[in-house]
Amino acid sequence: MYGFIKVLSTCLITGAIGLELWTLKATLTDSWIASIPEPVFWLERFAIAIHLLEGGVAAAYAPSRNKPALRYGTYTFFVGTVGLLELFKHTVETP
């Protein structure tokens, strides 16, 4: 189940970044912006902000779990909460 969530989250967050960049470009060049409902923009901005927060938390805690901070923070930014769940998953090592 996590695999589907990872793929979906990566696609949606990439789309949100693309939408934000398109809006920024259109605003800076005084170009036409499609009539996308305003709540869509607020939803994608909220999602990007939350994913940035999750990526920051993952980057801060990754070294304590013997994982590279920048790489794991970026991974968690794209997959979201699943990345944090994987980072903080408690595993019991068997002898």
C-alpha cells in the first residue's frame, strides 16, 4: 500500500510545484493564467508547505538513524508522511 501512496504523492507534489512555477512565470511576464479555482492554489501551497516541513524534520533526524540528511530530506519531501514513518519505524533486530 505504501508503494501506491509514494507514487501518487510524488506525482501530486511534482504537479503542485509545476503549477506554482507556471503561475509565477505567468505573473512575472503578465501572461494569461487559466481560470483555475483559487482553492486549488491554496491547497497546493498548503501541501508544499507541509511537505517542506516533513522534509526538514526528516533531514534533521536522518543522521541519528544512519541515513544521509539531504537525500532523506528530499525523499521525504516528495513522498510525505510515508518517508517519516519509514524513518521512525522501530525495528527489532534478531540475533
